[in-house]
Amino acid sequence: MSTKIKESDYIHEPLTDFSLEKNRQVFKDSLNLVESQLGKDYPLVIGGERITTNEKIVSINPANKDKIIGTVSKTNKELAEKAMQAALTAFETWKKVTPESRANILFRTASMLRHRKHEFSSYLVKEAGKPWIEADADTAEAIDFMEYYARQMMQLKDGIPVQSREEESNKFKYIPLGVGIIISPFNFPLAIMAGTTVAAIVTGNTVLLKPSNNTPVVAAKFVELMEDAGLPSGVLNYIPGSGSEVGDYLVNHPKTRFISFTGSREIGCRINERAAKVQPGQLWLKRVIAEMGGKDTIIVDAEADLDIAASSIVHSAFGFSGQKCSACSRAVIHEDVYDEVVEKVITLTKTLSIGNPADSNTYMGPVIDQKSFEKVMQYIKNGKEEGKLVTGGLGDDSKGYFIQPTIFIDVNERARLMQEEIFGPVLAICKARDFDHLLEVANNTDYGLTGALISNNHDHIERAKEEFHVGNLYFNRGCTGAIVGYHPFGGFNMSGTDSKAGGPDYLILHMQAKTISVTHL
Ligand code: NAP
């Protein structure tokens, strides 16, 4: 492996052009291949050992709940402890493996995933209900995370230069932390699960991976891929299980060195609080990387391209059924252009096709599960008292968990629809008096993940750069679709620890810095 890899060599993985018939055909073939593999049983992987339990997690297709994607063994506390011991043992050797060798495994896994890209994307279609383009983007992002972090590790492997003096040589280098618990969400079941896992691994740590119970099969496939790429046993332990049982047990564990969590605010806060308590025998303060929810806003200025505004709002609101932490769940529009933008947004939304994500022309599939379906439908019911329903509003959970893209207008800026993360295809629209008011509403939630301003006014753009308080701020585009290495991703306030996944600071969070000063005798 060359040590001359530069960050500037990195180019993100291109998305598949599904307008080409040949690409559509290859993807259909992959969907058929995956269909023929459904229903398998997946064991835990602890220290390289396959362990099958009697108790199972059953992963189903949210677009067709009678279809089983796979059954997955379920970790209990005893097995979680076994996994912790395996990871502690593996850490003693893995931490001594050179950064080049560790990075190489990521490069190899990325290359293998690229070869099997459509197969993995097909699992995302079936297990997470992702339409083709969303699944394709998820897989591309996983590849990006591996390539980017491998390159970053090569940048950091010798530490950062510090001053030396005539009488002493000084070094500042990064060393691994220990055993990390990776807890991932359902909505980017490949990209976030893989990204958070490999960041911890390439930096020399060993990990216990607890994926979302909604999407454990794609995680099992990824663990197999890393093994095939040469990852030694015990470095990555696959332990799906109940968040409240296994999650709590490992978050409390005195040997847990860090927790990398992505998910809801509620669980993130719980983990942060529990991790802060020093347990008997614990030698460190646990580090918590927590990327949590969002209530992301697109604001539309009086001077703006209104077609860009409408399309940015609609695609950011309803892509993957609004189940992105970056989804635009609220739009705030200047009163001068309010009626026109609202009309364009409604018209465009009515063109979206909803249905089985396995069909190539489906824009929006289901939400992830019954709990989510009920939660979103409750917001829609309550929303009728908070705003005017102008399109959508209906749900159908007879076969899968389908909810129409739903828009409420004239919503008060303090209404629940404007303040709480709904995580479904529901958009609230609110009118603003002037630019000050646009910014005021943009900043009036507990969150601070993403946001966008649609404006042609240079002064307003400059003001928003300073005053729109979100971790990822975009201009004249939607607020979703961050690309690894281009738009490091993470939020302020209750959106988490702003750890900026896919950015130049990210790996350092998984290491500790050691200063070494040698006096010349
Ligand atoms: P979630 O319900 O919080 O679950 C996330 C993970 O936490 C799952 O693996 C879950 O396991 C686990 N968990 C549950 N209880 C736990 C406990 N007591 N201790 C440890 N782990 C526990 O989130 P989700 O519904 O999967 O994902 C959607 C949320 O993630 C949204 O709020 C979204 O905004 C956020 N998100 C944020 C980002 C970001 O970068 N900021 C990115 C993606 C998603 P189970 O499956 O067993 O419940």
C-alpha cells in the first residue's frame, strides 16, 4: 500500500443511472437473486464463532409484511458478555496491526462491495423499503465511508508534527481507544452501520455491532463481507438484540471504552446519561459519539427561484418517505411568494408515485414498521388541528406500511408539527413576514442538523451563513444528500455531538493522542 494517498485523490462513488435500460435490467436481476435468498437464518458472530440462538429477530419487508427477509439470532446479556470478552482479547492484537494493513482491509471491502453493489442495494429495497435510487445511494455512501476513512487513516498514521528542540525529539501520535459499541439506526442500514463500524476498526479498535432490529440482515451480509476481505476474528462482533437489554448492558459495561450511536434523540440522551456513570472497575470516562434526530427546515426568501424552492422542498421532504434525519419536515416561506411556492409544492407532490419500492418507477415506498406507521398517522390526525391539510393524509397498513405524502399549510411556528421530529412523509409549511422572521423560525427548534436557504439575495445568503444555526447548511438546493468527504455530516444542539461523519475530524474521535518526548542524552 502506497503511503502517498492524499485526501484530494478521493472521489465519491457515482450513483447508478437508472434511466439506462441495461442498468435497470442488472438491478432487476439482483432483486431476483436476493428474492431467492430470502428467509435464511443468520447467526451471531462472536470472536469468529457462529452462534445460533433459539430466540430470533424476524426481519420483514415493510412493503409486504408477510414476506420474511431473514431470521436473526438474538443476543442476550450472557452472549453480550461473551462478545465483550472476545473483543477485549482481539484488541490486544488488532491495536498492533499497522494502520496500512487496517486501511487495506477497508479498501478491499469497498472494492468487494462495489462488485456486489446491486445485490446489497436489493437487500435495502427489501429490508428497509428503499426505492432503487435511495438504496443505490445508501450503498454508494457505504463504499465512500470505507474509502474515505481508509485514506484518512493513512493521513493520521504518523500523528501530527509538533515542535522538537535541540535537546529533545517530540512526537504527537494517535493510538486506539479499546472496545467500542456501535449502535446503528434503520434508515441508513448499510451506510451508517458500515461507516460507524469501519471508522472504529480502521483506527485500531475492536467493536460490538448492534444494528437496528428492523434491518439486521443487511448488517449480517456486511459482516460476512468484512470477514471475506480478511478482517481477523473478534475485531467485528455481530450482536443484534434488544436495545433495552443488550444496549443498556453494554453501555453500562466497565470495559466499554466508547459508544458510537446513531438514532433518536430519546435513545441518544439515554445512552449519554448512562455512559457518564463510572462503574466499579472502570478506568476511564467513556466517550460517546451520538448522532441524533433533526427537525430540518428549508427557508424560502422573497427573491428566489421558486421552482428550485418547490423541488428542493418536495424531494427533501418525501425522499425515502421522510425517514432521513436530514429530511425537510418544515418549510418556511416568505409571505410575498408563499401562495406561489405552496401551489408548486402541492402540484409536484401529487406527481410522486407511491408503492412497492421493488418497482423501478416508485418514488416513495412504505415507512419502516407498525410503530412508525401509527406514530406518523397520529401526527397527521393531530395535525388537522394545527394546520390545513392540503394533500395526502391517508395511510394503509393492510399489506405494508404506506402513508401518502402529506402536507399541512398555514401551520403556526410553535405547533408540534413544526417542532417535533415525525420521521415520516409529513411536511409542515409556515408563512414568514420577512427575512428576520425566516431565520427566527429556522432556529426555533431544539435541533440543529440540516437546513437550506433558497435565495438570490447575496446579503441574505451571507447573513444565513452566520445565523442559520445547523451543522449542515445548504444554499439553493435541498437539505438532504450529504456526500462523504464533501459535506461532513452532523448536527448541533439536540441533533447530537456534531461528530461530522465523513469529515476530516471524524476518525480522531475514535483515538486518543499520545505525546512522546525523548530527551537527548
Ligand atoms: P432508534 O429507535 O433510536 O434506534 C437506534 C438504535 O438504538 C437501534 O439499533 C436500537 O435498537 C438502539 N437502541 C434502542 N434502545 C436502546 C438502548 N436503551 N440502549 C442502546 N441502544 C438502544 O432510532 P431509529 O428509529 O432506528 O432511527 C431513526 C432516528 O435516527 C431518527 O431520530 C433520526 O433522525 C436518527 N438519525 C440520525 C442521524 C444523524 O446523523 N444525526 C442519522 C440517521 C438517523 P432496536 O432496533 O433494538 O430498537
